[in-house]
Amino acid sequence: MNIAYWIVAGLLALFYFYAGTLKVIRSSDQLRPMMAWVDRMPLPALRALGAVEILGAAGLILPPLVGTAPWLAPAAAIGFVLLQTGAIAVHLTGEDRRITLNVGLIAAAAVTVWLATRA
């Protein structure tokens, strides 16, 4: 893998590991100030989403790091593109119209897919 992959995938993995961990360990009341949409989702679904984000972050880093199952890294990045596409839909169907971060995460995940398949 090249340096560009490790920079983009590393930053993306850090973001998703942090966000996923918050969703797994914090209550809805604690998440509400930073995520206005949490009241529209049941707590078990929120916890599952956090677990998916943590596993996806591991999928970006671990397979290339250990050199096994190289297809998992682009699969994880594609999963993040799909996840953020769904997140945009959730934001736009609710009262929260702020999707700039989601669009940026889609772009970063798409670049990660490209870099992972290029190496």
C-alpha cells in the first residue's frame, strides 16, 4: 500500500472508530447535542451502527497491515460510502439539513476505494 492510502484510510479509520465508540458507549441524551437525529433511531440500532463503524475502521487498517484478505479494505471503504449515503438521507428527511461532513466522508471513502484498488 502506498503512503496516500495510509494517510486517507488512517484519518477515515480514526474518525469512524471515534464516532462508532461514542455511539456504542454513550446514551442518547449524551449524543443529542452533537447528533440531532438520535431521537429518530432506537438505541439498539444506534449501538449497531456504532459497532459497524468500529468494524469498518478495523477493515480499513488491519487487512493491509497484516497482508491478508486485501479485498476487505476496499469493501470497508465502499461500506462507508453506502453508510454516508444513508446518513444523508436521514439528515434530509429530518429537520437537520447539515450534510457537508457526510459529503466529505463520502469523498474520502471514495478516494480510499480508489487508492486501495490501485495498489
